[in-house]
Amino acid sequence: MVEGFKLVGGDASNETTATRRALLEEDEDGVVTDSVDSSKPTEEDKDEKAKEEDKDKRIADLEAKVNALANSLVYSKDHGPTSSDKEAKEWVMNPKLVAGTESRLMNRKFESYFDCLHSNIVATSKTRGIELALSFFSRKGAVSKKCKKEVAGAYAERFSDIRTDAELLEVCGGDGEDKLRGGDVGKFCADVETGLGLVFRCLKSHKEKLSKDCQTLVTARQVEQAEDVSLDTPLALMCEEDRKKLCADTEWGGGATEQCLKDKRQELSTQCKLEVFRREVEESEDVRFDGFLAEKCGTDKEAFCADVKPGKGRVIQCLESHASDAKFSAECRATLDRRGVRRAADWRLDYVLRKACSGTVKKLCGDAVKAAKAKVSASGGVLECLKSQLADENIEDETCKAEVQRTMVTAAKDIRQDTSLTLACRDELVKHCKTVEPGEGRLWTCLAANRRKVSKTCEDKLFTRELWMTGDWRYKYGLSTKCASERQMLCAGVPAGSGRVVMCLQSKMDHEKMGKECRDAIAEDQRRSLDDIRLHEDLSKSCRDDAKTLCTPVNPGEGRMIKCLREKRQDIAKPECRAALLRAMMSSADNYLMDRPLAAACVDDVEKHCSDIEPGQGRVHECLREKESELSPACKKAEIELEAVEIEDIRLKPRLMEACQLSATRLCADIKPGNGNLLECLQSKAADDGMDPKCAKLLRKQSVRENSHLAFNLRVKQACKSQVSKLCNVEGDDASINEAAVNATVDPFLCLISKRSEIDNKMCSRVLNGSIKRAFVFYNLGTEVTKACDDEASRFCGATEESQRFQAPGSVVGCLARSTEHISDGCWVTLSAAVDEKKVEPGSIAEEVDVAMSAAIEAEIERRVENKILATLGDHITKHVDRIKGSINNEGSIQTALGHVDNTANYVAQLATKVSELAWMVFLGLILTCVVSYLALRRVFTALAKSKGVGKPAPRVHDV
């Protein structure tokens, strides 16, 4: 028999208490003789004293039997079968097994009968085997409900007053007789009055500072205390009326009463709410401290977290990490969900976060802490502060940072664990998302889909969360789950944070390993981020200053800020902003949905003309542009404005860039994209052997677009701004040129061509001729620029709608140049801009590689010569003026001064004459050079023709 029972009143042979007698009297009618003693303790022929002694003996025997059974029940799960009545009864009634079990527990000295009984019966009630086992011991109830109640009451008394817990006092108290004044009790709780469980509460609050043995025992007591609220005296007292009113039907044990109080939190009194909250804070440390959770998740703990050491929130985190596993029990998952929702309301309920961020909270969230202390529930205020500080990159402690990130990832999965957002959007969740099952980001998706219908308070909270999401893809639950495998395959070495993973995934959207589900998720995320620059990590950081300088009046949202930056791209100061804007424009060029204003303007046009076109690779843009004349004015304007920007960089034309990538590497390796340079180089090399046929085909289409509107012809637009204003009644700025492309009867580009002879700007004239030449090189029937030669191109050069798709670049213009004697005057007027002389083959296209650049150099030379002449002239004039002044000052003669003026005027006239003579000489030299070149070329072609037996070039169709 286990020794040491003292609480009830000493040994059975010496003292009998009223409690023991009552226990015996209650059990007399139901005692099973083979379970206790074969003798009859109720014979009437014994005297009263003998009867009392016999009762005491029977009580002692009963204690022995119950203790033996209780001790053995501890091992019933591992050592004793309880699955059937037969097996359990055989094990319980087997003296050898019971004796063996008793011997294993002899090392522990119980301070009382109730200590033993509670430790070995009540603790094992979680397995629900105790009632079955006891029924085998005595089917009439050898241990009655009253007995159990007595045990519960005795244990409640022990937790109420440390003086009744000899073991705890021994380990945590002092060495002398007055143990309350020594040890950890004296050190930390000397001023705490005994009774009402206050000393034990004090020890719990200082547990991390306690000695190891005391800390271990306090933890063990907390595990026991989790059984029932009656074992937590302050909680029991403060919640007594609430328990009677709301949870009277709950049974003792398993944390059932406490859980009932938690479930009816809103109906609790303030005092009870505070005590329940205190218990929740304590329970956050160890899953075993929450009796209800420990019972519901016991099986899952053994299955998934058996190797995890209890304490410091480790088991809870382990269980939560496995909650989505297929074999995880629904009962435990539901319990964890409720616990997670409650934990989100107050950071103190998250043990790991509380320990990791205590210093950070004091430093950064003082106001939120004060507000939390003033409330029973803080409504997530401190946690909201921590998230905001993380987003602003103010948290320096890496451990705290990781824990805050963990909470944000959890909240992204289930917004019920984001208390602040849930409270702000409570009505919207009920109205729009009532049927949506929580979890896996579904509630967030529902709110986002109904964004235009929610209140401003809810919208503000949603937007704040979106701002936080821009920094880390893990906060975007839908994206992170749908792209988990792609992240591992395509962006494995990219660390999370600063939008790096999202940018990597965006750059891999066309990769063969990119799944459709992930690609769609990336596109949707990208579309939303381009709606508002503040949600775009790359743009918001790179363009903060430029946006403030250039677009301050613009209201962010709906793509307005990005559109403003695009329109003022030439004024952007920071290179990193230009690069970020280019990446954003590449996304818009790839998928029309990424351009919010354009998508809104073209929604009906897309439905009407391009509904069967899958967005991506610029396909919808191309479809709309092919139907330009049928588009609505708003959509046409949006497309023209976008295409006018795309001509500046070939990277903004995804299909052209993809088709010409190899050709660009071969033929234009030294040319960098930007300012139309790479596109112009490729056009100049269109007839080269290294040109990819697919690239040449798309370059032909691009040439057609360039010559349809001045807005799409970068070089002419840059060089002829003043001439457009002068000759075509259109302002030379981009906005006016774009507007003319939408509304003008005659496009400014065709106006310039028709008035070529009136252009007085050499750069403009030369660039315009170069553009006309490219139109002839990529000849396309019906193009306005070359339309005058369509008849000749068809008759002499075999150009047809079908054949022109396969004709080599430059073949038609070469044919027309050799057929000049047959072409009309109207055709020749246009063709003359592309060739140097009738019947002479045009020079190679490479001669026009960068017409604008050549013209710019020429203009720069003119400017420098002119400045030099003016400077020289100015020097001479200054000298003569000085002489005039000197004459006036020294001689005082007006006549002398006027003489100097006459001399100066004569000098200027002489200089002007010399300049004019020099100009004529240069002009005559150029004419002479041209004549010599013409005669030399004529002799060469004549010789070649005679050597081939041909008198003169004849009309022919180039190979196609």
C-alpha cells in the first residue's frame, strides 16, 4: 500500500473522521463482497465500539483497494487492456499485476489520500477508462459520486492554500520551520497572503525565475490544475455565479467548465472575464495547461508532436503546423481554430510572440500597450502595431520579426485570426461572405471581390493589409499556395521579402515549367498591384520622389499614378524609377488587364472583337489595333497612347522582342534597347542573311504601324515637332500628336509627306525621307505612304496581298528603282525619297541605320560652325566698338566715332560676302562631287550590263 496519507486524519487504527464514516455509510448498501472483504462488517451482534472499529478497518481496506486500483490505472493505457469488460476485470483483479504496478509507484511519496487519488484516477480520466475500470471494481459503485466530489473538494483546498500542499511547500519553501519565509516562496511571494490560491498564482507568475525543482513542480501542478476551474481558486471565486448561471450542467474534469466559460465569454461578468483571460495567458505556454485542448488533441499530439518537448508554446506551434494534414482530427483542428481566433485578439495570448517581442513592444508600441491594459480584451491593438512597424521596417530584433511574420502568414490564411480586420469588416463578412467557409484565404478573397461594396472602414483595413502584403509573398495566401512548386523550381535561391519572390515569379511567367494556376495567380496579383502604385513594391520605393514631384495632384488608385508617370517619363530623374516604370509598362504591354485605365476603356471592345483571345504576349492589344477603325473613341485613344509609348523600346512589344531576340544578338549586339535604337537597327538589317524570317515578318507589320500615324513614328516625331506645328496645324507635343491620331482627318505624318518640299528643317527632312525609305523596304499594299506606287508594284514587281507576306525586305523598292522609266510621276515623287537617281538601285538599308542620329550630327556641325562664325564676327565687332568708345573718350569727336562705325559696318559686309562666297564654293564642290559619282556609277552599271548581254535594267520581280 502507498504510504503517507495524512490529510484526512491519520492512520485508520487511531482516528476515524466523520468524512470517512459518511463515505462508508454511503457505500454500505452497494459494496460487492468479493471486491472488499469476505467478512461481514455489518453484523448486528457486535457492540457499538466493535462496529466502529470494524468500519474503520473497512475504510482502510477500501482505501487500499482504491489506491491500488488508482495506481494501476496510470499504466492501464500502456500495460493494462481496458478495451473490454473481460480483459479489464482480469487485469484489475489480478493481484500480481496490481502488486507490480504498486511497486513501480512506491518511489513517489504522496502527501495524502487525495493526492494519490487525484494524481492517479482524475488525471487518467482523460482516457475515459476510469469509469469503466471502477465499474469492474464495484459494479454498485465502491467509489461513489460523493467520494469523487470529496476528492475534488480536497484538491481544490490544496490549490487554495499552499500550506495544505506539503510537497510544493517542501520544494519551493524554505528549509526552516517557517517555510513560507524561505526558498522561492519567501523570495518572490513573501508579501502574498496565504489562501485563495494567491501564493500559487504568484509562483506561476515568477516561474522562469524559480529554482529548477520548484519550477518543475509548479509546472506539474499547472497540469493538474487544468482539470477544472475549481482547482484555480481565484477563477472559481470570480466565476462562481457565472458558472452556476451558464455552465451548471458541465461535469468536473477535462477542462469542460473553463471551456464553457470561454465559449460564453460575451455573457460573463467583468471579474470573470479578467480571470478567464489570466488563465488563457498561462495556458499559452503549454498545451497541457489547457485541459480541454489537451483532451481534444491528445491523439494528434502523440501522432504528430510526440518528440516535441512541452512548454514555451512548442507543442501548440507543432500542432498548428500539422493542422492541414489529412490525418489530423477534425475535433482538434476545430479546437485550434477557436484558440487561434482568440489569440489574435491579444498578443499576450501568444506565448512565443510575447517572449520574442516584449522589448520591441515597449520600444515601439507603448500607446497600444496602455490601451490593452485598460481593456479586458485588447482587440488586437498591440499586434496591429507590431505588424505596422514590421511593414515600415522598424523592427530590429530578428526573432521578433520572424514571429510577427508568422502571425501575418497565419492571418493571411484565415482572416478570423486578424482581429482588427475582422472587427472592421464584420458587417461585410455577414452580408457578402456568410456562406464562405473560413480558411485557405477564402474570406479574404470574398472581401476583395466585394471591395466596391464595403464600407470605408473596411476598405481602409483591407488596403492596409494589401500594403503589408507587398513586402512578402507569404502574406498573399492564394499566390503562395498556388505557386509553391514554381517557387521551388524557378526561384529557389530568392529570399522572401522586399517583393523579390513576386518579381522573380513575374519574370518567369512564360517559362515552360510555370503552371497555369500559378500564372493566373501572378497575373491577378500583378493587376491589383498596378492599380495603385502604393501596392507595387518596386514602383513605390523606386519612384517615391519622382511621383511626389511630377504627380502630386494625382489621386492614387485605378492606375492613375502609373499613367501619370508614363506620360511624364521623360522628366523622371531617378534611373531606378525609369527602370521600375519600364518593368511596369512591360507588364501592361504584355497583358491589357494590367493597364487599369485601358482595360476599363476597352472592356466592351474586347468583348465585341477579341473575346476569344487569351490575354498575354500582347495578343489582345494586337487584336484591338487590327480593329482600330471599329473601336470606341475611349478605347482607341487608350490604345494609341500606349502604342505611342511602346515604340520607344522594343521590350514593350513582347511578340516582336521574342521573335527578334536571336536576330538582335547576331546583328545588333552592340545596340542597347531604348529610344527606339534596337528596333531601328533591326529594321536596317532586315535584308541581311542573319535575319530570322519570323522577325522580318513582324518588322514588316511594325513598319505599317509606324507609317499609319505620326504618334507611332518615333524618329519623325522627335525631329519634326516644329514642322508639324508650322505645316499641319497640330501642336508638336506628344499629347496633341496622339489626339490627332484619334480624331484628325489627315494624320500629321501624311501631312508632312505631302508637304515635304515646304519643310525647312534639314533634320526633319532627312529623317522623314528615311522613314519613307523604310516604308518602301517593307512594302505593303494599301499603306498611305507608298500607296501611289501600288499599281506599279503589282504590275512590275508582282506584289499582291498574298505574296507580300513572303517578300524579302527591300525587294519591291529595288524592283521599282530599276523600273523608273515605267512608273508614274505620282509614284516617282514618293519613290525619289527612297532612291538617289532614276534607274539606279537604292543603297543598302544600312545606310539609313540611324537617320535621326546622322541628321542630329549634321545639325550639331551646323550649329558649331554658325556659333564659330558668330563668335568671330562678335569679336571683331567688339573690337571696333571699343575703338569707337576710345575715340569718343579720348578725342571727343563724334565724327571720328561715326567713322569707326562705318568701318565696322564695312567689315561686317565684307565678312558676310566672304561667308556667302564660301558657301557657294562648298555648294559647287558638292555638285561636282555628285556629278563625278554619277558618271562613275553609270560607267560601272553600263559595263556590268554589257558583260551580261543586257542593254539596260528591265522590270523584274525579286525573289520572294
